[in-house]
Amino acid sequence: MKPTFILMPFLAAVLFTANLLVGAVNIPASEVFSILAGHTGSHASWQYIVMESRLPQAITATLCGGALAVSGLMLQTAFRNPLAGPSVFGINSGASLGVALVMLLLGGNITAGNVSLSGFMAVLAAAFAGAMAVMGLILFFANIVRSNVMLLIIGIMIGYIASSAIALLNFFATEEGVQSYMVWGLGNFGGVSMSQMPWFAGVTVAGLIGSLLLVKPLNALLLGERYAENLGVNITLVRNTLLFTTGLLTAVTTAFCGPVAFIGLAVPHIARMITGTDNHRHLMPATIFCGSIVALTCNIICVLPGNIGIIPLNAVTPIMGAPVIIYVIMHSRN
């Protein structure tokens, strides 16, 4: 294992701290650490910014980056496709369709009997429901179609159908609705408050643990499905478990953070280059740390110098992800 892998947790911790110190509002480092230690800040606004904005945003970026990256790794291994990612099965599109229905058709409100949701909670519920609905559909087809390639194509087609429905909703929606939907679609790690953090972190960590339990079957799949079956691996069970875990991680991250681009697609390749191995025993932890590092880095880059403001997350992730994908494509041709 390369020494760089050992430095990953340290680098992630440094970037996590940097996310707490860097922001649109200039707060002295001593004040930040004092607030984190439980002391009252010199300004009430600083206390709120650190504890209710920067801290949950840093935690969200750490978990979201790791979740999307490990989802991409599992899909690339299972489908033997270096360009597979969490969005390839239309799970992101399902979440986007759910949000579009709420924002563009229902006016930002969901009412079912005596239960009524509005604003952010309505968007959150719609995104999660849409993503899980598509995941259920993929699992249904997974038990019918044995070919991974055919299942991959079905996922892409489901994504196209969802995108078509979104385009129609945008066409007939109001200007305000379209603008709100576009803002959500740009991605943001600031969508999780401290009160929502236990739910977000609990589901995400459970998904990451589930991913780590799939290390041995994934290593067997590297040798081919027939060889894996000869080793006693239940291919159907592994594939369904993998799809459920990937779907759950993608659903919760997309619901809270929007459709974050390129992290799930590019980070597994970065982790492979760093570790120099395809053994998931080392590759999967490296991918989780690498995903967190990339997400935390993107979150820092989003903050413009001075008081100019913050740029959208999905304006930054392609800048880091696209060169990696181009390198992978060019390298595979040689």
C-alpha cells in the first residue's frame, strides 16, 4: 500500500478544520475553536454561523463525499464499467423528478390526509421518495434481467423517462418555480441542519458500513461472475444488496444535498491511482476518504474570496471530476 493512503485521514481532518475556518464571513480561528469548545462567542452571529452553518456543512460534505464515492466504486466493480456512477441508474433523476413535482406542479406543498408538508421538508420528502421509487423499480428489474449490461441500459432509460417528465414540468411551470428548481439542482452541502444531522448521518453511516461488508463479494466479482459463483458467492443476492445500498446512499445524499455531480464517477479512479490496487479491502476505505477529501475541497472552493458570496457546488465538481474521467478514457485506449 502506498504511503499516500496513510495520509488520507490526516488530510481529511485538515480539510474538515479548514471548512470550519473558511467562509463568507471572516471569523478569527481562536473564536471558532472557542465556540466549538462550548464557549460563548464574542458575537451571537458567529456562534450561529459556526454551530448551525459551518459545522453541519463540513459533516455533510464529509459523509456525502464518502457515500457517493463508494457508491460509484461498487457500481463500477459490479458492472465492470469504469464510467458507471450513482446517477447511471436514474436514481438521481428519480429524486429530481420528485422535487420537480413538488416545486413545479404542487407549488411547494404536499398534503396527504391530515399530514401536510411545505418548503424544505416537502422537497426533502419528495426527493427521497422519488429516489427510492426508482431504486425499487431497478430492484424489480434486477430479479428479472440477469445481464448486467441490460440492467445498466434499463437504468439509463429510466433516467431518460424521468428527465423527459422534468422537461415537461419545467415547460408549463411558473418562472419562480423553475428558478427554485434550478437552485436545488445546482447542489449544496448546506441543506442539513444540526437537528436533521442524526437522521442524515445515521442512514449514511449505516450505508457505508453495509458497503464495507460487501468487500469480499466485490473482490470475487473482479474475477468474473462464473468464478465468483464457483467460490460460493450468491450473485443475485450480492447484486440486490449492492443496488439497495447504492440506492439508499444516493437517495439520502440527493434528497439533502441535491444531485451532486462527478464525485461518484471520478473519485473511485483517483483512489485506484493513489492505492495502486483493485483489492477492495484497501480500495474501499481509500475511496471513502478520497470522496470526503474531494467534497470538502469543493466546499472550500465554493467560497469566493472577500464578501463576494458562494458559488454553486455543481459549478466546481466538474472542474475536478472531468479531467479525471478524460484521463481514464485516454488511458484505457493505450
